[in-house]
Amino acid sequence: MPKHRVAVIGVGETVFKTKIDDKTYVELAQDAAKAALDDAGLTPTDIDAIVFSMAPTQFMGVNDVDKWAVDSIWASGKPFMRVHTGGATGGSALHAGYAHVASGMYRTVLVVGADRVTETRDAQHILNLIWDPFYEQDFALNTVTMTALSTQRYMHKYGTTEEQYARVVVRSRKNALKNPYAHLKGNITVEDVMNSPRMSWPYKLFDICPRSAGAAALVLANQEVTKERCSRPAFINGIGGTTSTVFMGDRVGPRTDAELSDEAEFVSAGKEAYADAAITNPIKQIQVVELYDPFSSVQFPQLESLGFCKRGEAQNLSDEGAFDMGGLLTVNPSGGTLCSNPIGVTGLVRVADAALQVMGKAGEGQVAGVQNALATAIGGSVQFVNCTILGADHV
Amino acid sequence: MPKQELERNENVIPGEWHVRYKYSVGKVAGKFFDGLKQKKILATYCSNCKLSFLPPRAYCERSFEPCDSWIEAGLEGVIEAATIVTAEFENLPKPPYAIAYVRLDGVSTAMINFVRGLDLSNVERAAERLTPGTRVQVLFKDAPEGRITDFHYILPPA
């Protein structure tokens, strides 16, 4: 158990879009930091330590860009660290910030980052280079093809159709209409998704997230500061995370200990977070999830591994509307990663959007009566996973 | 240049990175690559867990003991996951192409490679031929060089 309770008391996000031309990278990070500080009613001098959320810097093109950002996010003179677990970075950075406060080391921590994925022409070129040059890099692995592989396996196991994934895209883009920060949004149809160009079987273009620029920041505080500054915080009641081998080929076949297509790592990560947060029946106790879902196929196995339904059931619940706004479980009211993916902060945006729901600040996209919300992130070759549970009350 | 790119270029500073590497291969990968030169696929084996690994590992990742022997993998196996890529990505092969994780006979884990020789003109139909459980064969180049690209997978001749 943590020594000190930790809460989110300030949230800052910028708009997410393909290009943000009127600012440099560090000015973008600064915008999010300022917004989160303003939301918390704090100034930079009130912050004890900074955690910087940033994945591969080859997308935006300045090597280890965290050093450039230091002054812009008012980190000079303070303890500072950068956290990087690929797509899971934002969730991991949040967990580092949580540990800083929960341990009693710091009273307040600013977790902040930014990304500009389109500064380079093809993000998938860089993503191919995350595989080793001996055995795997030569075979066109990137985040599109690697998840297409696990999706083909999942479809074979559970009989999922391409149309069922298309419905996830339709729901996400519709939800994003109510999120002023979302990159892709709109009323589209299953046919629109099915008719978009084929990319990597079974994916079509609309099954895949955009490449986004944007920034996010959260202010975390201990209970004493929270009491003074925030009348409706989002308590971080549980965290969980785990890591798998880089080799996806180890996660198939009869001897595997974490089935690739099921995103089975979320079973243990979820259990850990649920135990902290006293969640014994997730579908009854959690009202909103903000899942890390850069592809349309990533939600179903995640929901199943996290215990919201049995294996192979998520696709039917999705068809029946159970995951719509205000349904049995509202999945990604923000539109999720499918609609905005600034990679280095995407996991942080999941936590930010979940926190806004708990704090009652989600605006038009607010779901009524949110007591508990869950945020997730995934990185590497679907090998770093983490979960964060936010609650209106502390446990 | 497409119009979209011209517009973007109005207010940007261009940049490029050129970085060269020489990756040390080490003993375990070295033995594997030497095997490829003889058209053999060598896996490491942990007698403790009875697990065999491709790509080969120095240590068994379940028992945390050194893998204590090498075995020769079968040159046939089963598809565990596959996809057909029709989009063009920078620095990657011209589409279309098929890739698959294949678990070779006698080995616990699967290794990725291209599946060649399949008609990909109709993606839906080609995808039906690559479902998990489908048996494939290894085909080596005539003159292997000790690289992972010395072989690929093929569907058995009908």
C-alpha cells in the first residue's frame, strides 16, 4: 500500500491534429503544462518534481528532446526524469509520478510531454527500426503489421468479422465529436470503414489511428495539497503494469504463458490495479474506460483480459451497444487512441480523459455518475502494458 | 511534389539523419547464422523446461537457467499468425507481400518471415490460405550468406 494517497488535481491537453505549425515542440509541451497548472490553481514554484513523458524522439527529430523541453516546462532547479516505454510511455510516466508522491518523497509532481508524429514523413519507417536487426527487422514489422498479425489470430479464434471492428471505429469517431481536442471525428458508417483502402489484412485505413501532434500534462498531489486546492479530484486508487518478451513468436503456440491475440498481459496488470482499488466486479464498479486502442481490433481482447466480459464476448457486446456512451460500460468517450495518437503522450491522454470524467470536467462528453474510471496503455511489441484506476473517492 | 507537401514546406527547416552501425552478433546468434549457411535452422533448448527457442536464446526465459543444448528445427511448420501487406511504407518492401509467424516442427516458439509464392492479387482469397494452423515449408536460397533472409516460407505445392 502507498504511504500517501495521490490525486490528479489538474489536467491540461492541447488540441490534437496532424500539424501544429504555429509552435515549436517545446512551446507545445509548455501549453499543456500551463493548462494543467492553471487547472490545479498552482504556479510552477508549487511543483516539487517533473516527469517527462516521451517515446521515440525520431518522429519529431531531435534526439532525446527532453533536455530541450526543460526550461519550457519550468523544470530548472527541480528533480527531473524522462520515462519511455514506447506507446505505454504516458501510463508509465504517470506511474513514476504516482510513486514520487505515494512514497512521500514529493508533495506535487507535474507529468508532462508532447509529440509531433508527422514531423517525419512515415512514422512506420521509424517503428520498423524498434525490432532487432538480426531476426525480425527484415520482415516489415511495424505497429500496423504487428497488430494485424495478432488480429488475424484473434479473428480465427473467436470468429470476429471485419464489420465488427468497423463498428468500433464508427463509435469512436462519433464519441470524438464531443471532444474538443480529438483529431479525427465525425459521423461515418460501417461501409465507409469497409470501403477505405486495404493496408495490412484485415486492416483498412479507417481501422488505424492518425499520426498526431499535441501535448498533455497532469498535476499530481498528495492528500494535504489536494485538500487545500481541489474540491473534486480524481484519486489514483490503483496502478498495475507488466512486461512481456519482445518476441511475439514466444506468445503463440501451446507453451506460451501470455497469448498474443488475447493481450493476456492485461490479466495480471488488471488484477494488480483492481486489488489496490478494491475492484472485485469491474463491469459493475467501473463506469468508464479509456483504452489504449491505436487500431480498431485492440479493444476487444483488452476488455476481455481486464475481466469486463468473457473471452470472445466483447465483439457481441459491442454490436449490441453495450460500450456506447452511457451503455453498460462507456468505452473511450473521448474517441480514444483511434481518433488521436500523439504517441509520446497518448497513455497520459488516456489518464487525463479518465480523470476528467471522474472530476466531472469532461464537458459535452461527460458520462453521468462516474465513480471509477480505468485508463490503459500499451507499448513496444504489445509488451509493455499498464493500467490506472481513478476514483471519485479514495480507497 | 504534391501540393500538400509544397504548402508544408513554406515554414519549416528540413533535416535528415544519417547514422551507420555495425551490430555485434555474439556467440549464440553467430552459431545460428553459421547453421543457416548449411541450410539448417538451429534452436536453443532448455532441458529443465523442455522448451526450445527460435530465435535462439542464451538463457531460458522461464527457468532463468542457461539453455543447455542446440537442436535442429524441422523445415516445415505451422502458421500461428499471418498478414498480407498492401500499403507502402517508407524503407520497407514494395507491396503486396505476406508475412507470418511460423512455429517450426520441434520448436516451442514461432519465427517471422515472408511467405512467398502465393498469388496476392485477391487479398481476401489469399488471406484464407494463411489461416493459423496452415502448414508451410522452409525454402532456402541456393547460396545462403548467414543472414535471417537466407530463407522464407512457402505453402506446400498442391
